[in-house]
Amino acid sequence: MPGSPFVPGLSLVSNPPDLEPVSITYGPVELPEPLDTITIFLASAAQPEHEHTLKLQTEILDTADGVLADAEVRLIAGEQAVSSLTFSGPPGSGIQIRLALSFARFVGGKVYGRVELPYVLAYRRNPLVDLFNAAGSDKGTEIRVGAVVLHCYALYYYTLL
């Protein structure tokens, strides 16, 4: 699938529940060496309405498709979530981001729901970022209000310590 995952309206829609999850892989992407964490911001569309619970598997892969980090996020219609993945790999090697969508709970019907990827952030994780994220602060790397770009002040504050 060519193009940017951030294009408005570009959505991931699940296969029927009896089929394998639909997945997409972006990359490889070369990241500067100190970066070790990627936070993926996710949004489940509110319309059309549905009562399913969507399950999104997020993975960071090396260039040989080996899993460096993975997490699972569950979303209902209209919900937003983040998936933060910390990884390590050989210096200078590329990574890939894979998303796989399926149902955690399917209640039937023809409306499946969809997930969009409004923002991805790559950074070097540190204890101050972890503290701000645990506190739910917008100074961390996991809080985003609406379409506003993240503050991420903890990334800069930590360098002052």
C-alpha cells in the first residue's frame, strides 16, 4: 500500500471475523541511533456507529520481519488510544511498523468500524517521560488533545537534569 499512513481518510478496516486479520507494514525506516521508542496514536471512527470492540496489534519489526516489540490495543467506536513500543536493534538498522486489525468482540452486522493513524512519534525513552506518561500529563509523549501536536516537554526537560 503506497503513501503515508497519516493521510486523512486513510483507514484500516477489519476483515470479516472468520478471516485472518488485515495488516499493513510501513518501512523500512532508518531511525537515528538514540531513538528507541515509537508511540502510535490511534483513533477508531465514531461513524458509522457499531458495537464491536476492535483489536489492533502493533509491532516494531526489524528488516528481516523479526519482532522487536509488540502490543495490543482494543478500541470501541469513537475511542482514541496510544501504543508505545520500546525496542532495541543493531545500530543503523531499519525498522518497520506493522498494524494488524481484527475483532476482539464482533456483534454482527455489516458495519465493521475502522481505525486511523493520526500521529506517530519516535523518541529516546527516559525516566521523566515514563513519569509524565504515568501521571497522564501532556508533558509526556502519550497525551494528545484533539488534533493538537504533542508537547513532549519531558524529552527536553530530561536533558537539563
